[in-house]
Amino acid sequence: QVRLVESGGGFVHPGESLRLSCVVSGSEWAIDTMAWYRQAPEKPREWVAGITSGGETRYSDSVKGRFSITRDNAKNTMYLQMNNLHSEDSADYLCTIETTYGSEYWGRGTQVTVSS
């Protein structure tokens, strides 16, 4: 059974930083792409950043220059370093993966709250 477990969320003030982690376990297939999404109350789920198995990264315009996505393939773990957080970054952050078999899996999320 494939499991994705996010951690690292919390409460911070505007301008502060957080580092999220997503640990993947149980996959029989190699992990291809990994990505972070976020969902704020009463808003649609929003793609935040993605990273390929080769390390190529992409970011949404709203986080470009402030967030950094990385992965450690040996640990089946993905990270999201979030700097200079804004109140509008407050959301539930979810990680997702696609395996080389083409299956997609999601974690349950970690809550990020940015408020003064």
C-alpha cells in the first residue's frame, strides 16, 4: 500500500519560513514526478510546484522566487522550502506522486497558517 505522509506545517508570521516534507513508502514502482498542491478553504486546489525524477523543477507564478522544491530519491522524500511566507499562502499543503507505472497517489496534507 502506497503511503504519502506530509509534515512540517504550522503557524508562522508573514515573512517567516517553513520546510515541508513528504515521505513516500510502499510503492513497488519507481517514483516519476512529484508535486505539491495546496487548498485553502472555499478555494479550488492549486498546483504549487513540481519536480521530475531528473530534478527538473517548475513553480506556479504565485510562489516562484520564494519556494524551492527538492527531492531525495534515496529517501523517497520530497521537500518544499517556503520562504517569505504571505498570508495568502495559508492552506492545506498536499503532496502527490506519479509512479513509472502511471499510478497517482496523494497524501492527506499538512496545514500551513500564515498570520500576524
